[in-house]
Amino acid sequence: MSIKHEFMAKEICNQCSKQIYPADISIQLCSFFQQRQHDLLRYILRFYQKEFQYSR
């Protein structure tokens, strides 16, 4: 799972402190969320568990 930055103006990410240039979706991954993938996935599954269910 990768979390990418999205900014409409040149800004600093308040989570990982990278300087991000304007782009619809940047190619720069957010290191704050990359380091917390397990916690983020657990949080997402609390609200969207049905969407991620695997059925054979």
C-alpha cells in the first residue's frame, strides 16, 4: 500500500515534512504513512471491510 502526496500548490507535507510540488498526484510517497502501513490498513478496514473482503 502506498500513500502519495496530492497538493495544488508548492507546500510542505505536515506529516513527513517533504516539500511537495503542485501535481494532481505526486510521485513522492509519504514516508510518514509508509512507516505506519500496518496501522493505516487496520484503520481503513474498520470502515471499509466489505470492500476488501476476498471471496472465491
